[in-house]
Amino acid sequence: MINWNDIDTVLLDMDGTLLDLHFDNYFWLTHLPKRYAETFGVDEAEAMARLEAHIKAHEGTLKWYCLEFWSESLGLDIRRLKEEVQHKIQIRPFVVEFLKALQAQDKRLVLITNAHPQSLDLKLEVTAIDQWLHMVISSHEFQQPKEAQAFWDELQKREPFDPGRTLFIDDTLRVLDSARDFGIKHLLCLHQPDSQREHRQILEYPAIHHFDEIMPR
């Protein structure tokens, strides 16, 4: 699927790519509604309805990923609530082996995530995956989500790369579309970002289940 001789830089998403998306789905769809209901004295169905309205209104924007925005909007300490279920933060299978193999081939490894710095810091504390990366960048540093072309312009200023010799791996199609529009040649998606959900059939881009399928030899 990938000729590693054609790749110098590997850009990697975090949630649903290097880390199991189950933590995030569990937090937003189960734990947060429960704690919201407890805090504001409503049932969980009402809590979920209120949260879904908020979330859908900002999907794909930087606010959607911003813990400070959600803490203020919902009247809850989102970082603290995430810490309550941080045991669910897990590295996906074969990720460490994959990163080590790429390091051995002198590839430049850069994590680019829409995760808010508070969430990013928590996940790096739990997993320590940054020890196998050359650079970690949150889109909040650029005030633009990965869905925006302005993000890629800022990224290239911070971390110069040749789009024609770059592989970008992400689990979100609209983000891959944005990378494609910027000119990144090698794009890869994940069939099952959340280990607890059914696998998706990805037709728009090449896709894998786990990184052992593209392990450099």
C-alpha cells in the first residue's frame, strides 16, 4: 500500500489514529451526560439532548475541540471530568512498533491534532507517545482546525514538509479532504477508530485496521 522510499514525513492524527477513540466517545456520550445530569438535576436523556444541541452547533470548528469553551458553556470542569475516566485512554494496537520502525528509517514523525492543549497534555501524560515523535502540534496553536486550509499553511511554516513526499494518517474524512486539497499526496484512513464500535467501510481513501498492515520492513 505504501512505498516508504517515497515518504520523508509522516503526519499523524492522535484520537482515533494513534489512540483508541473509545475514550472520547465514552466521555462525550456517556460520562459527560451522566455528570451533567447529576450536576444540574435533570435526567440523562435531557442532559444528552442539551449536549447534542451544543455539540452539533459547533462541529468541525475550533470551538468543537476547545475544552475551555465547553467548560464555560456547560458550567463544568471538562478537564477534571476527563481525568475521572482517564483509565480508558489507550494506545491503539501496533502503534509503538510502527513509530519505532519509522524512526529506524529516519522518517520525520509529527503529531497534528485538533485536541485542545488540556486534553493533549492529559493523553500524553497517560500514554507518553510523544517520546517516539519529533514534534507535537495542536491546531489551537494556529487558531485554525485541521479542516481549514489556513491550518496547513501555518503547519508548513512551523514544520516545513514536501506535500508530495508526506504521508498523513487520520480517521476523519473531512480532515483528509482538507489535506488532499492542500496537496498532500499520500493519505490514509482508519476503518475502526473506536475499538468498541463496528468497523467502517472507507471508500474515499486507502484505509487500514491496524498499523501492522503498513509496517516498514
